[in-house]
Amino acid sequence: MLEEFFFGGLSGGLFVIAVAADLLGIKFKQFEKFARMTSYLVLPVLALAGAFIAFHLGKPERGILFPFFFKNYDSWLVIGGWSVGLAVPLVATYAALWYYKINATIRRVLGVIVSPILGFVSFYTGLLLSGAMFVPLWSQEYLPYLFLNSGVLTGLAGSGLMYVLYQNFGSSKSEESSGVLRIIGYAIIFFVLVELFELQRFMDHLSSNPVKIDNSGYFVAPNGSVMAYEYVTQGVLAPWFWWGIIGLGLTIPLILTFIEMIFNKVIQPYVDWISGVKFASILSGGIILRFVIVWGGELKAPLTVIPQLNQIPFGG
Amino acid sequence: MATTNITIPNRSASGPEGKHAPARMKFYVDTKRCIECGGCEIACKNENNVPPGIARIRVVTVNEGQPGETNVAVPCMHCSNAPCISVCPVDALFNRADGIVHVNKETCIGCGYCLYACPFGAPQFPQGSPFGKRGVMDKCTYCAGGPEEAFSAVEQQLYGSNRIAEGKLPMCASVCSTKALVAGDAEEVANVVRYRAAARGSGNIWGAGTAYPSN
């Protein structure tokens, strides 16, 4: 399940980055190649997410024919399924406009219009999980924003990694690449800090023992959130959370970005390698974030409804 | 596609609407009576030809080997406002008029969303081929078959027996040797619970300490 969340979020982030770079390319020409390459990457990643979804369905043929089977429009899976289904032709059109170099204005307008849909694909992966109301970790208030930010961050890393690889192995290296990587570095600092802030707020929220209201009118027990907090930060998932998400996914990229900026001249011969490690680190952290959140869902809160409260008292 | 032909039992208790109101079928699990014999699990499998790897009802032991060890038989609780129904993208899950939560295996896509939504872990998925490995969802039918025509070969094959249409209670509750598992119309079940609680007197409610910690 975490594969489709990761690749779905990544595709959304990649598209947003591609359009942002396309718009930057109006003034800064060095972004054009980066934007074009990123736009080509979105469709295969989105297709990969779709393939993983189909792979995990019990009846893939019914999932692929979702317009005929999806009926419950209160379910996030239906809303998300349609947004992914809608995104595929639009992303393909955007990539085709790049490939055939048809009309830059039409392409940019399409990109700006489609960006919210792809952004929603990243956002929706969090909403999908929060539909399972008896899982205290799957919070509707925090997960969608966390996944949206992570989608953009991994999108930056994915596009950056491909750009670095292409510069080193795919074509002659241009002087423009350091400028593009520097801007990506600034963006990474911003989104890493946002994700750290979001994670801190999310964990604070869980540890503050909130009562999660579910859609059936029952209430998940008050200590469910604390149990989830301890499960993630102190239980079996703690190494993944601290070393994987916080360490590998956020802290190391942040440090490497600062090193790139401060010791720019010293590390110049190795800058692509350092960037490559940074991008791979962010992508690994993105996968581990989904892993922790998905498997954290194994913990369901004790109920305040049957069977707990309807048991016969001891002594009988 | 499935055809809906459901037999709904009427209330037998003397409620406000008498025998004209449809029953609200419920399970009650008495943890003080369950002896973990597993009879309900065997009876369910035998009655419904449940495929390997699926447990429509299972006996869970809480605090095993410690003071206060408790056994709980956990079938689908057929929630009145079921979370699985609200998340199912294809409306494969639905409430019958008598409250039984049915699954339509001919529309289920096997996404597993219900598995995460259910607080009891009732939805089950068989492990099969690598592609479409989950299969379609299987769960306790309350021995009420499925949305197919009652007693049809398709219903028997997909869902198992339809004891409710025969005027009988679910097999698990029928064979429970200590009557720890009580099934039937909510009014009747409530009467049983009330009687047992009164006979036992007051005390701690099992699970309340977990749900509402004192600190």
C-alpha cells in the first residue's frame, strides 16, 4: 500500500515542480531543460502508482474499470480514484506539449490549471487514510498536509536526482546546472523545515490525548492517540521514525544543503555527488514516512463502544 | 450481477411495534462465559464452507497467562452505522433492513479499505496469486447468505448457508456450549444481557480501564 502512496504523492510533487520550473523558465532560461525533463517524469511515476494500486486490488479488472464500479461518492477512494483518472490524460497532454514544443503559453496555462489536481493527488493520500476513523494515527487534520508537503519535497528530490544524473551521464554538462541546483537547495530547505514543523505539530497533537470523532457517531477512546504517539516515537516504529524520517529523510538533506551553500568553492568538484546523495536521502525518507504511517495504522484505538462497555461486570 | 431477494425476520418481542417491525439482528459476546473452546470458529467454517485462511469469527485471548485473562469471540458486529459501509468505494457493503451488514462479492474490488476502517478486524482477504493477491472481501454474514437469491447455488458458493432465511440463528451462536455468544433481535439480546447483569451484581466493567484510564 505504501508504494502507491509514495508514487502518487511523488507524481503530484513532480508535476507541481515541473510547472513552477516552467514558469521560472519565462525569466530564467536555465530552468527550461529541468522543467521539460521533470514533465516527462510525471507520467511514468503516475502510471507506476496506478500499477501498484491495481496490483494490490483483489479484483484489478474492477478497479481499472472504476467509472463503472465506483458508486459511493462519500468515500475518499472514489474521489481520489477520479482525480488520478483525470490527472493521467492532463499530465500526458502537458508532456506532449513539451515534447512537440507546440505553444509555451498554452502549455503554461494548462500546467497552472492542472497543478491543483496533481497537488490534490498528493493531498488525497492523507485523506484516504484518515477515512479509517478508528485508527488514531491517521489524523484528518494533519496527514493530508504532511503528505502534500512530502509529495512536493520528494518531487524536488526526484526531479533533482534525474537532472543530476542526466547532466553527468546523459549529456555534456552545462554551466547552468549549478544555478538550478542552488534554487532546488533553497526550496529543499524550505520544505524540509515545513515538514519538520508539521511532524512536530502532529506528534504534539497525538501526545495531547485528543478524542478523535469518527463518522459513525461513536468516539475513539481518549488514550488511543497517546498509544499511537508511543507506538511511533517509542515503540517498534521508533527507529524508522527517528533514523528514517527525521534523520535520513530530513536532517541529512538539510545538513548537506547547508554544506553545499557554505563550502561551495571547496566542494565544487563533488557537488553533483553530494546533491545526488541528498536527493536519494530525501526519497528514502519519503518512502519511510509512508511506511511508518501505513504500518502505524495497525494500531487501532480501544473502543468506547461494544464490546468493551457492554461486558458483564466481574464477580458475576 | 446479484439479484436482491432478502428474507427479513420480524420482531418476536413485544416492542412498541410488536411483530410488525423488522428485527435488528445483533451479536452479544459474554466474556465471562467464553471458555475458548473454538466451537464457534469450527461451526462457522463447517456451515459456510469458509475457504482456508479466512476466519469469519475468531476467539481472541486478552491478557493471556495473566490475572484477568479474558476470551472474546469476535465476529462482524454488524454495526448499525458501519464504518466499512461508509468507506467502501463500490457500495459492495450495505445494511439490510434487519441490520445485518452484507457484502456483495460480485462488486467488491478487494481494495482493503474496509479492513482498515473496521474497528473489529472483521473483513478478511484470502491470500492468492501475486496479481490481485487479496481477493474479494469475505466476512461474517450472520449466516444470512448474500444478496443473491436465497438458497441458490450461487449464494451457497459465494457466501455459505442462509440460516436466517430458514428462521434459524447463526451457527456460531447456536452451537456455543456456554451461551457466551448470543445472537438474535436486539431486544431479545438486550433482555439476556440485562438478566445476566442483574444476576451477577455490580463490579468492574471489562475493558473500561483501557478505554477510560483513571489518570
